[in-house]
Amino acid sequence: MVSAKKFNESMKTFWVFVIFNLGVGAFGSVEFFRAVTETNALRLWLTQKGYLCWSNDGSGFEVVVERSSNLTSGAWAPYTRGVASNQVVCWKVHEFNPPPGMVLIPGGRFTMGNVLGDGGIYATPVHQVEVSPFFMKTHEVTNEEMRDVLQWAFDRGLIIVSNNVVVGVQATNALLGLNLYGSEILFSNGVFYCRAGRENYPCVYVSWYGAVAYCNYRGIIDGKEPCYDLETWTCDFTKVGYRLPTEAEWECAARGGYEGKRFPWPDSDLITHARANYKSDTNNWYDVSPTRGFHPNWITNALHTSPVGFFAPNPYGLYDMSGNVWEWCWDWADRYESGLQVNPVGPATGTFKIFRGGSNYTTAERVTCAYRYLSAKPSSFGYDIGFRYVIRVSE
């Protein structure tokens, strides 16, 4: 059920839309959205499929969509923003039936890069980016999820195991390393299995090629279109299938609709071990954790990883966007371009692929929303490198 009401407050115009959801999500069973503009000329409506649409006689002014779970509390949270036009424009702001294990990221316009000047020259220049809405997996791909897909692919002759490396048959790139320090996915007599008790921990030792292959294989299992050609390692972004997020999509999702924040949580620009699985030290003033070094909960584990979903999610409902394991993105590594970018996918070619988010082995400056790692070859394995995937909105 959807209803709407228009009112004015402090010289701004608000349209409030109420969505009664059948399920209980990050904002409960009822969600309220409001569109905030600086003009009365904007005409807005919300469709039954969760699209916020508008038309008006002017253009060039900002529209901010905010969300709340309780109108009486007055706690409106930023959700997405964009620039109005004099045409009919529709934004996806709600999905009643998201893909299993995924949440809607509404996209829109956001400020990308090192907005707080923390250092890290590769996260500049700060610039505006617009991305289309998409769904993102709520947590990093787990050992059990990887084991399941590897077994499926092995049984169908799509992969082989050679010298403790999972290799693709279609193209002989190394996908996953086995029998490495602390390995949690094991293989014996044609069977992949997880180290006992580590099923719900993030999969590591996966290369960029392995993450891409997983997206295709998992998609086929789930009846989705394959996005990738596993011989040329190119991506068809028009396909409705699983793929790695672009770097812009990843940062948009990590920020959770907020601007100018250091971390995925909006209430503080500080970090402690209560917030994320990272390596705490005294090098950064914003690292105020009372415990230092590796996270004390998992210091005795070989890989120091934490189970997915242990820490609180960000405002979009995503877990571990800071710390635990790095996450592969689609893009080849390069410096940012300046100016507004719309659905950027990075350079056409390169030597290194991007991963984001930091890990349990990295200190606070590397687990920020803006930090970029630009020196990993797509064939690289790492004991703290994993991934999650996205799928575009098809409507």
C-alpha cells in the first residue's frame, strides 16, 4: 500500500510517501519516504513498484530523498539525491521482493573520493558520480557459498584442480588458491569442503578471475544471465546477472546515502573494534579503540576473519563494508577523472584491479569509505581478499 501527502517546512517543499511493506527489513514493516526540494514546482508521485517519479517546469535544482521508520520521531535519514530536470524522471527507492540475500541500493548522485582530506592521493580528485539503482549482496561471499559453487562447477567440468589451484577450463586462469596458510576451503577426492566451523566466514584466497567466474556460475544456478565472457574477461553491463560492483557502485553503497562521512556508519567519524574487524593502532586520531592490534574476538584464528553479519549493518543494510576482508571491484586501477561521472566502469584496460574496504589486517585509514587499493593483479590471491556481488535493477 502506498499513500502520499505534501507539506511545507522552513521554505522547503516535502512530499511524504508511506510504504507498508509485507516483510520486516532494515527499517521495519513500515517505511516513510519524503522528497525534499527548494521549489513548489516539482510534481512527484510514487508508483506501486517503488519508483519515485517527478516532472516540473524547471531544472537544475537538487532533490533529496529521505527515509524514516517513524514519523513521530522526526528521525529522517538521507537515502539518495539527484538533480531535477524538466522531464519525467523516476528513481527506484523501494523493492518489495529483492533477490534473496540482497538489498536495493537506490543509487543517485553522491560525492566520491577523500572528502575529509585524510590522505591517500589516489582517492582524489573528489568528484560527483551518478549511478543507477542496483541490488547488492548484504555480506561478503562465504566459504560455504563458494564451496557450493565450486562443487557445482567441478561436477560439470567447468573447473579443475591442479597443483592446489582451482583453474577454469574455458580460460586457464587461476581462480582460487588451496592449501595455503589458514585455507578454509579444502579439496579431496573430487569433493570441496569447508574447514569445520568456518562455513559462515568470508571466502579468501580468491582471485579477481575467481570472483568473476563465481558471479557467472552462481548466476546460472539461480537462473540469471551470465554477465561475463570467461575467455576475454569482459562484462556486458546490460545483462541482468550477477557481477562485481564497479568501484563507484561500491562506494555509493558503502556510504549508505550519507555525504562527507569517513566510515559506513553515519553517527560518528571515529572507529573502534565495536564497529569493525580491523587492526587498531595509534597512528590515526580517529582510531579510538580501547583494544589495539587484531580484533580480540578473533586474534587466535589463523586468518583473523569474523563471521559475516557480526557487526551492525550500514544504513542500506550492508555488512562489513569496513574491514574483515578486502572486496574486489570490477575496475582497472587508475587515478580518478574530475567532473561529474555517470555510471563509470573505469579504464578499458590496465595492469591492476581495484579492491576496497580494508581488512582485519589493515589499520583504520584503509577501512574508510574512500580508500582505494590500486596494486593488485587480477591473478592475485590474498589471505584477506574476498568479494560480494551486485545485480542491476531490470525494470
